[in-house]
Amino acid sequence: MVFHWTRLRGKPLRQVVVALALIAAGAATSHAQRTVVSPSVAPSAAPSAGALRAAVERGLTSAPLGFEALQSPSQTGVRVLDLRVEQLGPATRITIDLSQKTLTYDPTGDVEAVVDAVIASTAPLTSGAVEYRFLVEGLPLDEFLPRAGPSQPARTLADPGAHRVVISAGHGVYWNEGFGDWRLQRPRLWGIVEDLVNWDITNYLAAQLAGSPFQAVLVRQPDRDDRPGVSGRPAWQEAALYFMKTAAVPPDVWNIGVDDYARDINTRPFYANWVDAVAVISIHNNGGEATGTETWFDATNGHEAASQRLAEIVNRRVVSAIRAEYNPEWVDRGLRSCNGCKGENRLASRPAIILEIAFMDRRTPDNEALQDERFKQIVARAIRDALHEWAGAAAAPRSRTD
Ligand SMILES: [Zn+2]
């Protein structure tokens, strides 16, 4: 198979991609930050529906990070109507039916805060492949969620041979309307914060991809210096939304959503659609006090099979590299999917995955590993190798529609 170097023809896009491609950055998923669940070792057997339901109900009793100005989801009427567990071959399917208040707990209509709280609360009880299926009053969650991004990617600017990969470093400083201030999206834990750890790993990955057939296209400020962004904090610490605003990207890529938190999540997949990337890899670290690596794909974005394949390769490569070079006991939590629960995957009209490398809120071994530059570099190299494996097998004449 033949790779081609990217040649960008559109003027604005050239400026953008040249700027963005230098280094990598990170994106926004959401894990609810605090959930009080105790078991420290994930069981290998399927968890019981009763235990999961109890964990979710506990998780809904505290307001997610960034939403403390609101009552907790359970106080506002978010209820678990039903929770079922089925074993589908090697995968566990967890179907969670939530009350309608789920759709409006966040007054902006963004469901990620509640859904992430649910997922984080189940993290310590799950291991191996898990398919989450969210319902609202019996109807699939994805039926309530917006799907379309900018309908028309910048096709005239795209090079059919380009292997642009959007590397999206999760989170970053954003404007919180509830509090009326600029803040990081995730908490500082033992001296580090996910928003910045994600940027570090993305940065290492972009460096690894320099000179490769892949062009890393970044969504956050790639230059780590003290230059302040619109928040007054260093621009590289800011969320993708603000970088997009300064980068000659049209508003229908970055101005979709009712507040900056939602706009920041949405702009990442929309930007990948706009530059016609071959894939989107979102770099995250987890919450929920479990341990190990898991990789997410969306079961409803029209690219389920390709996304699952990319997720499988990335997850396997990352776990093997960590075990071989860092910690032989590292836990493989496997693949996770859901029906639209994470906008970064759902809104990408191309293969998209979210890599959750380690748990920020598990001190040993996860958080300790994330303090180590060597660990981050091992992960970055493994993702690079995974991209090569993925492309080597299937990316040859790349398809515009896959
Ligand atoms: Zn995250």
C-alpha cells in the first residue's frame, strides 16, 4: 500500500493544519469525577445488575465536576428505571434505562455529564469488553442526540491520499457559565490533572508521527509556552474550542453547542470531519477509581466496524507496550462501546476512538504511571505503532466513505 504526504490546497486549511499538525493535543470526553464505589479489583465475571444499579444510583447523588452549581442528578429527578446485564459472547452488555430528566439535567441539554457519571460509577465493577446501551424512558439515547456536524466536509481542500489523523487531547481550560470563571475540566489529583496529562501524551504522539505517513492534526495549541490565551492562562492549557477560534476554522466547526463545554466536545469531531481525517483518536485518562486501559468506540456513528477495529488495535498495542516496558501487571479493560454516549465519537463521520489510558483517581499504579514521562512516551509510541498496523492492513486506497 502506498502512503502519500499530505498536500493541502485550501488557504485557510493550510494555515490551520500547518499550525495544528506540529504537535498533538487532546479532547473532551467526560468522566464524572467523583463516584464513591469501593471494590478495588474489577471482577472477571459479569457484574450483577443489582450491584451495578446500586453503584449508578450512588453515582447520581453527587453533582458532576463543573456542575456543582446544580443539584445532584438524583435530586433533580434523574432516575434509573431499569438496568439489565447480558453476556454476549465475550462482551457484557449493560442496558441502562434512565428517566427523561437525564436529557435536561444540564440545562443546556448536553447529556454527557450524567452519562459520564453513570459510566464512572460502573467502572470498578466492570472488566473486559462492555457494551453500554443507554435508554431514556425505553427509547435509545442516540435517538435524542444531535448527529450531524457541518454537513459538508472541506472536500475541495482534501487530498485523497492524505493520512491526516486528528489527535485530540481531551479537555482543557474552558469558560464555565455556572460559575462564571475559567477552569480546568478535571480535578487535580496527586499533583497532576487530566487536561494537561492528555496534552503531554498527545504531544509525544505528534512527535512520534513526524516523518511518518501520518500527519498528526492537533486540536489544542501545540506550542508549550507561556503565551496566554483568551482565558489568561497559557494557551496550550486551553480547550480545543479556543484554538479553533484563532485558527481560521469556520464557525460551523466550533460554534455548535449551547455552552463552551459542549462546544469544546463538538468541535473536535466536527473539525476531523472538516479536514476529512482518516480517523480521530481522542486521548483521555479515566475516572471511577478502577485501574487499567480501555478504548471506546461508538456503535451508532456509521463507522462502527472500522472504529472497533481501530480501537482493538490501539488498545492491544498500548496494553502490550505498557506490560512489556513498564508494568507486566497492567490491566487490560478491553473495548467499550455505547449508543451515542460520547460526542467525540458519535459526531465523527469517520472511524473514531477514545483511548482511556489509565485512571487519574487510582493512585497506584495508574496515577503514578501518569506522573512518569517514560510511561507517557511508551503509550505514544504504541499508538504510533497501532496506526501503522491499522493502515498497513486496510488503509491502502483510502475510502472517502469509510
Ligand atoms: Zn477525559
